[in-house]
Amino acid sequence: MKQFWKSMLKSPSGVIGLVILLVAVSVAAFGPMLFPNSPWRMVQRPFLPPFTLSTVPLGTDALGRDIFAGMIFGARVSLLVGLVSTLVALIVGVPIGAMAGYFGGKVDDALMRFTEFFQTIPSFALAIVLVAILQPSIYSIVASIAVVSWPPVARLVRGEVLSLRTREYVQAAVVTGQSNSWIILREILPNALSPVIVLASLMVATAILLESSLSFLGLGDPNLISWGYMVGAGRTVIRQAWWITVFPGIAILISVLGLNLIGEGLNDALNPRLSREGR
């Protein structure tokens, strides 16, 4: 673990990504305590430009709501959707990929055909259809993003398991009579986690973008404010009040950039040989 953190902190991209993520998580966790007022409440006249009043530093939207408060509360929703949907996708994708790679044969064929069924449909289009069918809510958004996110996890885990199941220590476990579940959980998956962890960090970024896109199209949870909702709410008045769209858009950009930098840092830390070869 010490070696991992030492390698992570040696990576400039990893350090920058960790700082960005730490700031975003701090804002999501502690921001609402500092700004207890509802982001839906009118606080000033509509379309107040940014940096005009100290009480509303980023201005107001078309209904006089505080943009700064909306961004703070929106951070919690956007990050929560990204993390939870990625966790659900891992819970679904890792077992499917592990079973397909370990058992092979008809089990592999059946599980991979099932996985490919979800990959034949563009992920964003499928997410839109699922949210529209289930009715827009935080739960339907998380479920829809998880449904379109797990197939790449399953394929990655399958490939790793296929390469590991012929190793000597796995064969030794088979010879000693260990059960298949014990071999998968104790011998194979711990050695296949490195690329999965890297992929997970990138999946969180993708999930935030998907949630923002859904909210932009009006398919977000109507009872919760998010960065995507704010961007969508300001698109019709972008010439008159650019700040309504620009500031939440910058928050999305920085968060996604930070998560991608963390993914690059994790790759350098968990796969040092590959990173050296790349250089």
C-alpha cells in the first residue's frame, strides 16, 4: 500500500486529479452546511450578473435563484450518481466477466452474447429510453447509467480471468480440490483488479457526463438540482445570461478532467512496467 501511494504521488496527473477530486468531494459533503438555504429559493432579481453582489457571487438564473448555491448542491447529486452507478455496474459486470472467463465454453458464449446485446445499442440512446420508461428520478438515472456501463467491465474482467486461469497458482488450487468460487474470489480476482480500478475511475467520469446529458435534455430528477440541469436550464438564454450555463459547465469539465487524471495516475501506479514502456 505504501508503494502504491508513493507511485501515485510521483505521478503529476495523479496528484492533480486527487486534488480536484478532494475539492469536489469536500464541496459536495460540506458545502450544504455552509449554504443551508435551498438552491430553489429566489434570492435576488432574475439574471443578476456574476460578481455584482457578494451574497450571490456567481449571479442568479431566470427565476432569481443563486447559481453558486445550485452548483454546491448540484455537486452532491452529480458525484453521487457517478459513484453509485459505477458501483452497481461493477457489482453486475465483475461476476459476469469472471464466470465467463473462468468456465469458458457454453457459459462464456452465453454470457458474452448477453453482454453484446447491451453493446449493440448506443449507450446514451439506451439510457434515454430507460429513463423515459422508468420516469425521471435519481433511482432511474442511476439504474440506467449502470445498465449501459457494466458491459465493458464484464469484457475487461473476462479477458483478465482468461489470462490468469492458466497460471501455476490457479492450477495448484484446482489440484488441491478448492471450489470454483474460492478460486475465483481468492486466487484470480485479486490479481485482476488493477485494470478494473483504473476503468472504474474513468466510468465515474463517464457517468457524470451521462447524468449531465440526461438532465440537459430534461430527463433529470425534477426534485434535485444538478450541474446538468443547470446547464440545460440556461441554454435558452445563453446569449442574455451566459453565466447560468458556463459555470456549471466548467464544474463538469473540471470534475471529469480530475477523474481522468486520477485514472492515468492509477494506471502509472498499478502498472509501472507498462507506464515505463509507454514513455
